[in-house]
Amino acid sequence: MRVLKPESEADVAAMVAEAAAAKRALSIEGGGSKRGLGRVAEPSDVLKLNALSGIVSYEPEELVVTVKAGTPLRDIEAALAEKNQCLAFEPGRWSFDRNAVATIGGTIAAGVAGSRRVVLGGARDHIIGFRAVNGEGNVFKAGGKVVKNVTGYDLPKLAAGSFGTLFVMTELTLRTYPHTQTPVSVFVPNLDIERACSAMRGIAGSPFEATGFCYLPRVALERLKFDGVQSLTVIRFEGGIESMRARAESCAKSLPGAVVGDDERSRQVWLQIRDLNAFESSSVLWRVSIPPSNAAGLLAALRPDCFAIDWAGGLAWVETARGDVHDVARSFGGHALLFRGPDEMRRGAVFQPLDPVTEALTRRLKAAFDPHGVFSPGRMYDGI
């Protein structure tokens, strides 16, 4: 296995063309932080993009930033923070390798999104445009560098969650979002999962304009060093100080036992949720997307060792070694991803198995962008 280190977009195109001609597969990496995500596939050469790094342009007044794909996520967030801005989709800093550095290209390719996803959308909703290299070594671009650009196919939405299996992104243009340094949170202790999810759904549909809805049971709280309660429902508010405080206090009045906090505890709990700190030692972890009203039923069926609920019930992080999670998720109208697991599990179905129609479309997309099967074959689905 070779590690190829292009220093420019032209280098990427040449290396991909060479791999296609030689019928050699390429795994696409930035800093390597997502290397453990996806199926265990056959060994292939690695196209490592961390030399394609840097902010190309940043227009804070337009809420738009253009960056090279190998730019570390932390560098982008630091630059945006200087202008009191951030990435709206709130990507986590979790990594499968403590020494690896998350890059923006890998973050988008993995479709990483945090708690604001339920309100502001995911990574796919904040990509305005990108440049990339297809499986024949040809450079192409999609979208543009302004929010109003809507010409052509909406390929930016296809890029998010493609896991490096369709093309190699070399440059991305993203929307930015006003940043709240310390959010205000409403904390509601000791609700059971059904009452908590019902309360979160109610607040999500209210005029309070909350930006985060999470539920943590006792096991997760103990891992995060929160003592004294059986569960904690946390609802976040962001924006101007007076506005978010007023909205939080109004929200708290509608929830018995709720208290309002705008101190460091509020900021820390959302960082811990974003970075999956409760699951740092979990050997098997599933990410299950479900209709919010079905969260309690899913957990009752799975009976996990530990879990956390985000997106007002729409996302469950589930720690369980059961092998039927895909089937259970489907029965509740959702889909599951084996986020972390031993290699023997990752050689099977990691992503939710596709129905015949979706599988046919997936194969056509793969053939259109990567006709020679160069990019990460088998990482998402066997034979694709």
C-alpha cells in the first residue's frame, strides 16, 4: 500500500488518472480522523489530502468561506471565531485516532452534523459549492461561491455523506453562522424517555427558537461526571444575551422542575454532546436516525447499555453489541449506521442495507462519477 501526497489539485488529478489506468483503488483521507468509519474494505493506496490546506477566501459580511479540502477543522473554526461566526452544522471533534486531525473535506464527506442539525440542517445544507476530481482524473466544479448561485445540478448535497466513494473534493465553499460563545440552556432533571421526547418535540415546534434538544440517561451522565439525577433533558438557546435568556426563561416556565443556566456548565455540556464524550470507551456504538416520535419505542426494543438522544428524538446514539440494529431501526421507520465496532462487524453491513431501487440508483451514481471503481470500493456497500 502506498501513501500518495498531492500538493495541488493538478497533482490529485494526475494521481487519480494514474490509479484509474492501473486499476488500483484509492482511499481518500485528509487527516485520517474518520479512517475507522465504514466497512473494512480491501487494502488500497491512500490519497492523503492534508497538504491541500488553507482558507482561500472569507467574506464575513456575506457569511461565506472558501477553503481547501485538507484544511484542519480547528483552523477554520478559529478563523471564524475571530469574526464571531461558526459552522452552522456544528461538526464534532471526535476521531478514531487520537493523533489524527479532522479536516473539512473529511467532515463534509462523512456528513458530520451536531445538535443544530434539527433546526438549521446538516452539512449538506451549508455547502454552496465545491471543486473535485472524478474517477477518471477530470477536474469539475459544482455550485458556486455565492449563496444565490443555483445553476446546474445540486451536487453539493450529494457530496455530504459520500464517504470519498464518488470523487475527491479539493475545495469547498460553505455558509457560516453567527456564533454564541456561551449559550443559555434549560435543564430538566429526572424525566423518563417518553416524557422527555414529548417535551423536546413540543419545544421544537414552539416559538422559543431553541437550537438544541438532548436527553441523557443516568449511565451517560455518570460518564460525564454529572451526579445526583436519573436523567437530564437539555434545551439550548443561542443569539443575543437578552433574547436567549428571555426565551429560555419562558421555555422553563412550561416545563415542571426546569432550571435555566447560562454559565460554563451550559457550554461544556453541549461540547460533550457534540464530541460524543459519553461514548469514548464504547467498543460498539450505533448512530440511529428515526422519526422523533419513535425514539422511546426504539430504545425499549434495543435495551442498550448506554444511549443519548439528540435532535429532539430524531437521533439516537446507542451502545449495544446486538446484531439486529438495522432491522430494529427499519421497524421504527429509521436507519442505522454502525459508527464504531470490531472488524468482524465492520466486514458486514455497516450502513443501513439498501432496498433494490435505491441500490440501483447508488450503483448508477457510482458508475457516473467513478466508472473504474477507483474510490474506496466497498467502504459503504459491498460491491459498490
